[in-house]
Amino acid sequence: MMYLLALVLPPLALLLAGRPFQAVFNGLLWVLGLVLMILPFLAGLPFLGVAVLWALVAVHNRKQESRDRRLVDDAVQRDRAQRIG
């Protein structure tokens, strides 16, 4: 779901991923890309592509960070259990 949102509305995906400052800058980049697409320039495509790619990477990293956090928490719990037992 978050990946689809990152493709359609990258700034919102970044905001929901817990990265509000990145969402602001991504929103500016995304709007610039849309404005350049409305004007008869093709320069808007790279801006939109960068905004979408940025959001996709941030959403993927958010999932990876949560996995890493769970692994660290489990390791800490096992270490505490070994010290007590």
C-alpha cells in the first residue's frame, strides 16, 4: 500500500513514513515536476522520477529499519535472559 502511495503521491508517502522534512522538500520537487509537465517542457519527467524514487527508497528503508529494530530488541532480550538465568 505504501509503495503504491509512493508512486502516486510521493510527499504523502514520506509524511506517513515519518519523515516530515523530507516530505516538504519532496513535495516541492514533485510540484516543480508537475508544473514543468503542464508547460510544454519534458524537463518535468526527471523531477517526477526523482521524487517517486526518493519516496520508494524512503518507504523501503522504513520497513528495513523496523526489521532491524525488532532484531536488536530480540537480541537484547535474549542477552538479559542469559544474564538472569
